[in-house]
Amino acid sequence: MSRVEEFEELRPLLFSIAYRILGSVTEAEDAVQEAWLRWEASETRTESPKAYLSTVVTRIALDVLQSARVRRETYTGTWFPEPLLSDPYQDPERSAELADSLSMAALMLLERLSPLERAVFVLRDVFAFNFEDVAAAVGRSESACRQLAVRARRHMEDGRPRFDADQRERDRLAERFFDALREGDVDGLRDLLAADVSMVGDSGGKSPQLARSIMGADNVARLFAAYFPRLVRIDVTWQPHELNGQPGAIFLDRDGKVLTAMALDICEGQIQTIRSVTNPDKLKHIGPVADAWAISREANHAARQARREPGS
């Protein structure tokens, strides 16, 4: 195989490693591209391109993560990972680990780890690299990596999210949720939500949002039922789509531009958490981004007009 062929074969794995370390699609893609430039320029031949390139992309991601963590400390509001529509890397023998590690809930847990703990956990527990390769990737001894893995595993287990195992059941519940959302059906929404459901949004201060955080089935149902029919009136639509391995939807304006990505955590037949990403910087990789401020103004104007109409 040529170097190009070797790299392209490994690209899905390299992206998946970088994304889990960084929580950013764009930064992960940049890390993979930088790994290719270094691979192309290197005169070193290796028996294991997988180990070599995984080391390169991990070290690039760690460097990026150091500065990213500083930016996130001053981030406006709640920070969420950039939504991922599909994981390019698939391994039937690791399917459960790959799926669990991809959810927004899991990526938020990874944020609590130190950069080294995060990288070791991703390489060892998610992708099953041996400790020799993990140690080479992060530049620490195997003994130190084993300790990092234990600490990371402990932190992850303490808050590990639970999801319904039956994907068809989750998809059916999500479909009912979005149907009730479209109709403004308070009771229908309330029936699908856990009593302590939370709705959290990430706008980064760059787009309007309903609220930073809302708790409780009644509060969430009433807010959603009041607001989303306004969007329907101005031709906002949404398409069901898996986001980070969980049911969700992409919201689009009348021109097909991306307005919001919404993901649902479903467990025990109820929606436990609703996460929406409206920060336009985190939606650009999905497609052209809508003007959320203009849409909010138009939706509010349409609602006022509707209240003035006879019989409203």
C-alpha cells in the first residue's frame, strides 16, 4: 500500500480518536490533516502505521486540548461538544464501547479528566490499544499510563450515563416527542419526560436560546409547547437524526439552513436530558447556518400577529 492508501484506511480511526479527545469536529479534522502532513513529510518507515499515526494524532490533539481548555473556562454559558452526525470508525467488536463514549453525556464526563487521563482512557478503554502503544502515544511510562487509566475509569464510572439498549424503542419515543413538539401538545410532551428531566442549551452567547437550563417535566413541556409552534408558523422544520449516537433532530429554516441540533438522552422509556446546540460556530460542519436572531424575531412577531387575529 502507498502512504496515501495507508492513511486513508486509518483516517476514520484517527478522526474518532481526535474527536473524543477534543469534543470538536472541526478541531479533530484539523488534527487529522496535520497528522497527514507530518506523515507525508516523514522519511520514517514503520511496521505499524496505525500505532505511528495514532501517536501523532493523539499528541496533536493533546496540544490543541491544552489551549481549548483555557478557552472553555471563559466560554459564555454551558459548553457542549460539537454535535457529530455519524462516527466514521466502526468496529463490531468494540461497538458498545464506541457508542457509549460518543454520547454528549460521556464527552461531558471526559471534560472532567485531565488531558492525559482523557487520552489514555480514549486509547485504552474505547479503542483497546495495548499499554505499550498508549505509553508511546502520550509520552509516559506504561506504569504511569496504567495509573492514569485507573483514575480515568473511576471518574467515568461514577457518572457513566445510562441509555435504553433498544434503539428502535428510543427512536419511536423520539418520534413521539418531536410530533408533540410540532403540535405544542403539553400533555403529550409531559408524558414522555422524566419527572426530573433537564433541558440545557449551548449558544455560546452567539444565538438566542430559550434558557440556559430548565428542570422538571412540567416546566420543560410548557416552555417547549409555547415556543416551538411559533417556529412551525414561520416554516422552521426538523429532521430526525442520530446525534452522537443518540436520537435527535436537526432544525432548519425555510431555506434549509441549520438552526439547532437537539439530542435526547433516553433511559427507562423516558427522556432524561435534552441538549440543544445553537452556537453557529458549532453547526458549520453540518451545513450553512441560519440567522438565529432573525428567526427568533420573526417567530415572536408571528406569535404577536396570531394573538391579534379574531378567535385567537
